[in-house]
Amino acid sequence: MPAQLIRILARLLVGTSFAVGLCVLAPHGHAQSGPFSGMAGSWSGNGRIDLEAGGSEPIRCRATYTVGRDGSTLEQQLRCASDSYRFEVSSSVQSQAGTLSGSWSEMTRNVTGQLSGRVAGGRIQAKVEAGGFAANLTVHTNGNSQSVSIVPQGSDVRLVAVTMRK
């Protein structure tokens, strides 16, 4: 084999090895770009629960969000407790072109219902319903900070407002 052909094959082999190495080192898949992409992980924080009869209590919450690969699905586990109230909510939500749909359940009271709403720009505005219960829910996520507001209708609770951090 002539020396020039060996050099050409060696350059081709080195160039091919370099290209293959770049492909191996390059990240596989793509970054999450859906409406829930910034929410994944564990969050915790404090806030208050305002009672319909007047007065309020401090409340502490923890949330865990699992976001689907494309960022358009969300599984949520939320636990909150004050001196008088405790609730545990599990939600499964999907976004399609900014429209939310899904289901939720509150484990301590054994209530299950539906969720609907909109999501855009890090803000979720939703309504949860189950039988005679309904509540408006707003979640605003900005980086590692998240504010959650729950406004029940026809309940002894007027407002739950919490700020959480990752």
C-alpha cells in the first residue's frame, strides 16, 4: 500500500474518530421546553391559611414535581400543614397548547376530582372540582421561587397562600 494512501486513511480514521467522539460526548435528547420544564424537583416553603370566620394561621408546605420528558406533563405531590389544617394533594396534569387538563386527589379527605385551566409564562391558572368542592388555583414559578394561591369556594378556608423555593 503506498505511503500516501496510508496517510489519507489515517487522516480519515482520525477525523471519523473525532466526529464519533463528539457525538458520544454531545447530550442526547433535548432540554425540556414545555410549560412545566422549570418546575421539576422538590420545593418547600411557608405561608398562611386565612379562615372564612376570620383569622389566619401559618402553614408549611412541601411539593415534589415530576415533569415529563417534553415538559408538557406534570405529576405533583403537595403536603401542607398548619395548627388546625392538613392536606395532601396529588395531581396529574397535561398541557396541550397552553390548555390544562388533569385529575387530582386529596388523600386526607379521600376526595378525587378534575382540573382544568391555562398555563403560560410560568403561570398556571386552574380550577379544581370534585362533587360539591371547587377551588381556584394559581401557581407562579420564576426560577427557584414559586408562589401558590388556593382559593376554595364554599369552604371554611378562604385562602391558602404559600411561597416555596427549590
